[in-house]
Amino acid sequence: MSLAFNPRPMHSPPPPLAEILIVDDEPAMRRMIADYLGAMGFAVREAGDGTQLDAALRLGRADVILLDVNMPGEDGLSIARRLRARGERAGLLMVTAQDNDQMRGTAMGEAADDYIAKPFALSELAARIRAVLRRMPECAPPAARLIPFGRMRIDPDARLLIAPDGSGSDLTEVDFALLDALLRHPRQILSRDRLCEMAQGRPLEPGERSIDIRIARLRKRIEPDPASPVTLCSVRGEGYFYNPDAVR
């Protein structure tokens, strides 16, 4: 079984994960966020204020609106009120320079789905967006596209590892490729050298333990007991294999 689900090679970009509309009066900030989210697989549009936001929404709906609170003219909180009053169903993720209980209460009180305080890591922003999307039934990944992997599931389009409670965490490109290699060869022992070639596109260096380290980290996320793995199994001196018969 392959994570790819279609003939696209692993390096081809997947379909857009969701439509994200960034509303911020600072062009450099918008561009930085847009470049990052675009590289992560999201379809991204930008707006500099409420008027541009309205024009963008007339052209097509957004799944998540990233809305800066502090903007000249109509601020983000006023925009949030207006959007909800007219029945806008997009997820609202507020961006604010104030990280305190009062601001959180104000932002969430304006029917925002979440908020994030500046400065923030772009990886955290992407995780917050994905969390908002998972709470929106129309944006949730179809169950048929989720691949069982032990007690977990893999969303190949979003490159997420989904726990039994429904929470998801990002997979790096190499970890994603590593799991894909193992899934495509169930019960087959793959040497460290071959796994390195398949996941990283290069031979394993003498004495290198990158594959062992990645497998150990993945076991902590996937196995009920990482010390006694039942899904990501190993054979001493030979390599690793995926056991699809592990109890889920």
C-alpha cells in the first residue's frame, strides 16, 4: 500500500489542502506567511484590509481566514463581527500582538475559532490552521483517504499522523517518505541502506544512524509501547519492516 494513492511521484505537489485567505495590512508579513503556507500545500490568497477581503470572498470562499487584529481603519475584531453577522462559515484565526487572557477572551468572543500571538513560528501557525480545519466537518479529510498504520492513521495529502483521539501532528518530508516506503513493502525487511535511498535519495554514510534515529522517534509516536514495537518492527543486523497485522 502506498501513501501516494495515485500515479503522482512522491515529489509532485499534492492538491491544495485548503483555501487560506491572509488579511494583514503589512505586505511583507502577508508575503512571508503566504510563501510558507504555499510551500506546505495550501492555496493562499492575500488581502490588505476589509475591503480587499470582501472582494476576495466575492471571487470565492475561503476555508480559513487569517485575520490580523491590529489594522488601520476597520480592525480585525470589527471584521470578525461583520463576517459572522452575515453568516460567513470560514474558520477565523485571529493574529494579535497581545498574548493575554483578555485578548483571548475578546478574540474568541468575536466568534473566532482560534488565535495566535505574535511573534509566532510559521510551523505553529500551520499547525493552528490544520487544527481549525479538523474542527470543520466540510474540510475534514475523508475517512477513505486515511491510511491505517498500527493504532494511528496517516493523512497523505496533509502529511499528518492522526492519533486515535483525532488529533494530528505533522510528518516531515523524510518521515513521510520513510513511512511510504515501509507501507509499500509490508512484511518485507528493508535494510537501512535501502530505506535511506528511498526516504532521503542518497546512500547511507558509513556509521550513520539517521534511519535508526528516525525509526525510534516514529515509534514513540506510533507504538503503544515503543520499547516493544509491534508495527515498526526490526530484525537485528538486517533492517526494519512494517507489520500490517499489528493489533489496532
